[in-house]
Amino acid sequence: MPQPDIILHHYDTSPFSEKVRLLLGLKGLSWGSVIQPTIMPKPDLTPLTGGYRRIPVLQVGADVYCDSQVIMAEIAARAGGMPLGGAGWAVNLWADRLFFQSAVPIIFGEIEVPKAFIEDREKLSGRPFDTAQMKAAAGHMKQQWRAQAAWLDQALAQSDFLAGDKPGLADIAAYMNVWFLGGAVRQTTQELMAGLDRLQAWRQRVRAIGHGDRHEMTPAEALEVAKAAEPAAYADHDAADPLGLAPGVPVKVMADDYGRDPIEGTLVAANAGRVVIAREDPALGRLRVHFPRVGYAVVPG
């Protein structure tokens, strides 16, 4: 059986990966599933990304897409049909940050967290991962989570989905936090969603989208795909870039919230949607790595 063109590096409990899996389902796509470790080291991921360690990562040949934002944009562009734009991206950023930040203390203040996971996330964020402090903050965060969930419930008064009669980016983005909380602390989720009947029905509709046609692959198989491929052409550079970036200059790209390890390369293009850099890996050859513009900093290398 030939390998799928789209390869997703993820793990099953990753909430940000769930957004991507749902979009693959919504588009009815076939994709390769490569399970990566939840903590470092990730020896079969970082050669592709140049050191970026967050999940998910999308791979198409020798092109690598870091962060669910640019991953979803790329999938939508390749699959056609439903455009991912406009206010949906604003909902996505809210779901990734404010809504997600209310879910994290509720979950990790309630479950048993392995020491190795705590140490890994402290290195990733540069801050203490204090589960006792999270437990103390859980009461406040529960009211924050429910208040934001109530916004969604209200928005569903006129249609089956946040995007209208059919599911769209806003639904996929918002669902991530309902899915994340429900998978980790089921009883607490039921309590926080009590009385939000439209939201509960919506939750079932979004879940029914599924994940498309998933095919398991090994990390070694994915690396062989990259090694055998050449990066695709990409020339959509914004000549009016506010930083004055120009193709061919060395740059470093890093997230502006956590996991700020700088990824070095040569600028291929920068525009309002993404930054693309070229890099060379000793084992894999030429690669292009794509990052979203929102939420990422670009500095001269």
C-alpha cells in the first residue's frame, strides 16, 4: 500500500492534535499517523523540525509544518472546499490560549502527573509546573471555563454549529478544550457542562466528524519519506513585510508563548499567514519548515 501524502506526527492525548485530526476527518482525507513521545527526547521528530519539539507537526514529503495553526491552513489549502479564514482564526487563537489556559489547571490539579512529565513541561515553558498551585487555582478556573463554555452554548442558539449549518474552523478550535477536559476529568466536565444543553448536543455532532482515513506509520518510515523528497516550491513573499524580511537571509523563528527554542534557517518567504525557512539536515537533506506568523517571532539569524 502506498504511503499517504499527509503525515501527522502526534500522540493520541494531544488536544492540539485533536483539532488537526478533526479537520482531516472533515475533509475526508487519508493520512499517515506517526506517534511521537509525549516528552523529550524526540529523536525522530527534531531532525525534521530543526529542534522544534511541540506537537503536532505535519509532514508532506520534505515540507514540515509546525503548530496546529499553519497545519490546518495547509490542509485546507490542499483539500479545497471550506476556506479557513476570517473570524475563525480569532476563535482559534482564543481556544489555543485563554480557553486552554482555563482547562489546564482543572485537569492537572486533579489527576496524578508523572514526575518526568512535570520536568519536561518545566523545561518547555521555562516556568514551574506546580500541580499543588493548579489544584488551588482550580475553583477559579472552573468558573472561567464554564463561563466561556456558556458563550459557545449561546452561540449555538441559531444553528447546529458555530460556523453555521455546517462545521468549520470555529467548531474544530473550540471543541479541542471540551474534548481535552472530557477525556481527562469526565465527572468534572459533566458538572461544568450541566444545563448547557446546546453545547452538549454540539459536542456529539463534532465528535461524529471523525478523523478521516488513518494509517499507522513508524517514525523511521516518515524520515525515509523526507529523505527521498525535495521541498515544494513556495514563493508567496510579502514585499511589504513589516520587519523588512527578504528571502535568502538567515533567520531564527520561535514561539512567543512557550517552547521558545529558536529554529534556524534561511528565509524562503514571509507573509501575513506564515514564515517558511530552508534548512539542511545531515541525514535527511534539504527541508522546508513552515510556521504561522501569529504567535511566532522572527529575528535575523
